[in-house]
Amino acid sequence: MTDGAIVTERLTRRFGPLLAVDNIDLQVAAGQFFGFLGPNGAGKSTTIKMLTGLLAPTSGRVQLLGLDFSSKSVEVKRQIGVVPEGMGLFERLTGSEYLNFVGRMYGLDRATTRQRSEELLEFMQLADRPKSVIADYSHGMQKKLALAAAVIHGPRILFLDEPFEGVDALAAGALKALLGRMTERGVTIFLTSHVLEIVERLCSHVAIIHKGRLVAQGSLDELRAGIAGEEGRQTTLEEIFLSIVGQGESGRPQMEELSWLV
Amino acid sequence: MAGVAGKLGVAGQIRLVAELRWRILRNHLRRKNSRWDLIGLIWAAVFFSVIVIGLSFAFCWGAYISLSTGHFEWLVLLFWSILLFWQVFPMFVASFGATFEFRTLLRFPLSLTAFYLVGLAYGLADFAAISSVLWLFAITVGIGFAKFALLPSVVVIVALFILMNTTIERLLGSWLERLLARRRTRELMLGLFVLLSISLQFIGPRIAGYARGSHSSLLSFLPYLSPFPPSIAGSAIASAAHGNAIAFLSGAAGLLAYTGFFSALLWYRFAAQYRGEELSEAAAPARVALRAASSTNSSRDALNLLSPQVAAVLRKEFRYLARNGFVLVSLLMPPILVLLFTSQFGGQHPSVTHRGISPDMFFPGMMGYLILMLMTPAYNCFAYEGRGIQTYFTAPLRFRDVLLGKNLMHAAVLTLEIVLSLTMLALRIGLPSTPVLVATLMAVIFAVAGQFAIADWVSLSFPRKLEFGSMRGQRSSGVSIWVAFGVQLLLAGICSLILFVGRWTNNPWLPAEVFTGLAAASIAGYFATLDALTNVAEKKKEILIETLSR
């Protein structure tokens, strides 16, 4: 396997007869802001779960920061942060209690954990509800808390599954700035999102998965180079995405079929 | 222009909900884990069916004798026992309820009437309700054998009694859920509950003395209960047997009035839910507090002996326990019941037995009871994790730390309860002899440590999500219920055998020595299995995450 922050080799996952992820070879260099795209059911979440230890691959290998995940899982996990699908929060703790819990789980001492918790809650604008349990947070607040928990230990790789979904514009702006600063300092960010504008604005490199197979991978400029756009105008990520994923989609539903609605 | 949904009648809506329930059950059973669950449930159903059917014969015979001999007061007692079982049992054994939260149906254009009827119907899909209905049917059959002509009157009374009980049970359940959804109310209720239990201890001996004075004290108390539904039901049947149609009709009208009254209250509750009432801690708005500056002593940790991960899990478990009203009450119940048992079976003046059971007999039995009650939740120890379970698999730890943290919390609760119970025992009937005390405590360590290893494996292999702070619709997996039952039966058998051998050989210290050895082996075995359980967790993580994040 080659060097890189995130490297996968023939990563495959089957669910019974369904081949959810099919022989994926990913290469993400350290410090990259990497966007992982694909239509619904393409295998994005399955891939991110395998990369973060939430799901065992059927075959293939995952290497993070030069360490093999299957044999060095604890060392690997110590250096990564995750906002998983569904956020993975303990909903009956308060935000502060949850951050303290996560900090201690990552081995931080109590003083550091408490200090970082307070700073993160302040930054995420969650500090004014100290007694509310997470179950009573709005979706956006829960998302911000999940993000705070993912970075409390200062990870070297950050996996974010739809991190901006439900987050208000103000907080999203601050978060984007924070994530940008983190990549400048060498943190690798692996992000999935359906909002292609966000990915285009934040990510330097992108991979596209479709029906479990990796159909494109490279920098935005490399992907643009492969697509013929209008002369004098830069091809957007949406156009690249539709061009790659839309190929051979003749079976897409036609609007006429919904005549009872439109 | 798009059309809008047409109107569907109440019957159609109920039929759709029934179909939905069937489809959910069918799809659920397709999963491998669920099939094990089903097998466990079938075993449980067979076991409890034997008890319920056996009691049905007793109710049938009781009703027959009551009618044949003219002791109608016995019939009243039968109705009272059914009402108490129907209403009280679900509070203590909430695990047998339906697992479908019918309030989720509110997103659909369901009428309030359909919502009410569906909610009411769910009240019948409950172990206590099914058993009670069966016993009421047995009473009907018993009366039919004694006096066939009474059958139509009995059917009317029994039907009203069933409707009223279903309504009360749903009403109590929904009110309790609403009340206990707030932390402050939970604390208040808990305080009242403890006070009531302690008060019972003071009046217990007086009641016991009164009971010893007259064998028919229970029956002589019945006239005071005559305005209440079970007495009305029994009296109405008695009136019908005496050919007093007016008294029978007024009895039936009384039951109808009770049913109407409770139905109105239930309608009011369900209407609030129908309007979108949300039960959560947020119901009581929290005052926004100023943030306190971080304490300079913040690095001091009372759990310094433990690794940060184990300490973090332990703290989290404590917070979850403190915030889960029903679990907290269920943990407080055993010592309180021990207190009650000491007055009933122990000491110089027991209220139930003629001679008090000696502390040497009472203490091992009491510990066995405590373990039976308190160890069962350990067999589904991830029940309340929800999506948070993912944190355990993304954090840099070995899963043994999570299990250790959870088991330590459980052991701490057990220790507290044992100390409380022992103190009560010492105050009420005295301590057991030293050999029995040591033997029993060692037996407890052996049983608890041994069970933790098995319970952890069951929790990982057959997880079942439970709703936090909810008493309705909660059930552990069928497999975990049966494994818990089987293991506890086996351990009780081993412990009894060792105690018996100690008595038989007339060597009071023999059980203590054997149990000390077993306890040491059990603790060593527990720690030896933690690594194996870590591997199990790794293999089972997909099932765990999928089941608990649902």
C-alpha cells in the first residue's frame, strides 16, 4: 500500500446478495479536504463506516496515517474524529457531559477535557443551555455537538457524514472557517455531502462513488479537465457529478409518469 | 392540479394500523436475531401460559363455589384480585408490553376517534390484560356451570369490567408517563413512594395484629370497598343470582358510569397527545444559567483508580441511571420489599407465618431475591444507549473498558442495595450467624461475577433497544429473558445444594469455604472473558449499532 492519510485497497462490503461497496481504491493525502460524493444508496455511508471502524469490510484493507486499521484499530481511532450517520450521541446526557465523556474516552485528562468542552460549547453556541439534555436539542444543535465531540481530542483525520445538514448559516460559516484552518494545519478531512456547492467550495479533491464502485477520483481541476463544458465558463461540480453519475441512467423516472401530481 | 387524500373511516384506519403491525412483525421476524427472539418468546409464552391457565382453573372453580354456596363475597374478592393484577402488574413488569409506539401514527390523517380506539386496543395487547381477560372468562364459565341462567348477566358485567380495566390501565400508563417525563416530578414521586413504603412499615404490625385477630378480616373489610368497581361487579352478579333485576341494572349502570368517567379522562389524555403533546425533559423550561468559570480543582478525579475510559463509562452510566425514573424506582423496590418481607416472614411476630424465619434462613433467601431482581437488566445492558453506541466503536478503546464500566456501575448498585438490605435486616430481625453471613456474601460474589460474563455476552448478541424513561412498550429480547432465567435458576440450584451440604455435614463453615473458592474462580473467570467479549463485540457491532440506532 502507498503512503497517504487515507488509503484503501480493494475495499469491499457485501450485505447478503447486495454488493454495497465494490473494490474501492481510495487515496487521500494528508491535509486534503476530500469530498466523497455519490447518489443515494451509492455506498458512501458504508464506505465511511468501514473507514471509521463501525463496519467490518467483507474484503480489502484500510490504512489510515500509515497504520493498518484491522491490526492497529485503537492507535488509529486515537487519531481520527468521526461524525457518523445519525451522529451517535448519548441523548440523555447534557452537551457538556457528553463532551466530557468523549474527551475522557479519548484519554484526555479531566482538566483539559473540561477546558476544551467549554471552549467548544462556546464556539458552537451551545453554552447557554447547560442543563438541557441532548434529546431536547434541535437537529442543528445536535449536529454542532457531534462536530464538537469529533474534534475535542485534536484528530489528524476527520470523517464527516453530512456535517452541515440542519446547521444554520451563521454556524455553518464558522464551521467551514474552522475546518479550513484545520486543513491548513495538516488535518485531513473526509466529507460526504449531498450539497455539491459546499463540497465545491471547501474540497480540493473529490471522489465519486456510484453503485458501489469508485467512478472518479482526483482534484477538482483534474475532474473538470475530463468534462467538456461551455467555452469560457468553468464546469461546476454539479455538472461533473451529473455527467459522471448520469451516464447510462436511461431508466430514470419521467415527469410524465407523475401527471396526477404536476 | 394534484388531488388530495380521500376520507377513510374509523374502521378503515384501524384495519390499516392492524395491517401495519402485522407487516412490522413479519419483517422483524425475517432477521436472524429476531428468530432467536421469537423462540425465546415462544418459550416464555408456554411457561407463563401454564401459570395463567392454571390460575384460570382456580378462578373458574372459585366462581363456581361462590355461586353454588352463596358466598358472593368471594366473587367480589376474585374481581378485586383481577383489577389489582391488571393495573399493578404492568408497572412492575413493563417488559411484556407491545413494542410499537402508536403515537408515531399521528403523522397520518388519523381521526381522534381512531387514535383513541387504536390506543385502547393496544391496552389489550399486554400480558396482564390477556391474563386478566382469560381469568374473567374463567369466572364466566364457572358461574355458567353453577347457574346457567346467569350467563347473559355475567357476560354484560364482565364485558363492562374488561372495558373499564383497559381504560384505567391506559389512563394510568399515559398519566404516569406524562408525570415521570419530568425530572422534578420523578424525584417527587420517588420521595412519595419511599415515604409510603416506610409508612407501611409502621402500620404493618398493627394491620398484621388485626389480621391475626380475625381470619375473616379481609372479608369484613369488603363493605368499605362497596362503592368501587370490583365490588359493584360482584354485587351485580349476586343481585342477578337473587333475581333482583333492579339491583343488577343499577350495578351495571354503576360500572358503565365508571367506564364513562375513565373514558372521558382517557379521551382528554389522548386528545392532548393527538394535539402533539411532547413528553420530554424540555417540558419544564430550564433557566438559562451563567457559565461558571472552570474550577481550579477540576483535574481531581474521585475515580482515579480506574482508566479514563472506564471512569467515563461509569459516570455516564450513573447519569443515565439517575435520569431514568422507572429504572431508578425498580432499583429501589427490592430493598423496600425486603423490608416488607421481614415483617411478613421474619422476627418474633411475622404477619404471614406463625413462626418467624430465622435470620440464617432469611438472609440467603433475601440475597437470592435481590440478585434475581437486580441482575436481570444486566442481560440487556446496552438497552438505553441509542445511537450513542457508535461512540464506543469510534473511540480508541478496547470494548472490555465499556463492559467493565457498565458492570462496575451495576456492582456498585448491588453493593448499595445489599448494604441497605443487610442494615434493615439487622435492625428488624438481627444478623445471621457469621458462617452464614460470610457464605452468603461469597455466594453473592460468585453469582454476580459469574452472571456478568454471561449477561455481557447476551447483551452483545441479543440487544434490544428500550425507550429511555418510558414504562410502556418495553421488552428485552426473548433470548435474554430466558438465558437470565435459566442462569439464575442454575446458580440458585448450585448455591442451595452447597448450603444444604453444609447443613447435612453439620459443618457451618463448609459453604463459606466452598463459596469463597467459587467467588475467586468466578472473578478470575470474569476478567478472563473480558477479552473474549471484546472480540464478540467486534463481531456483533453491526447488529448492535443497527438495533440500537433504529
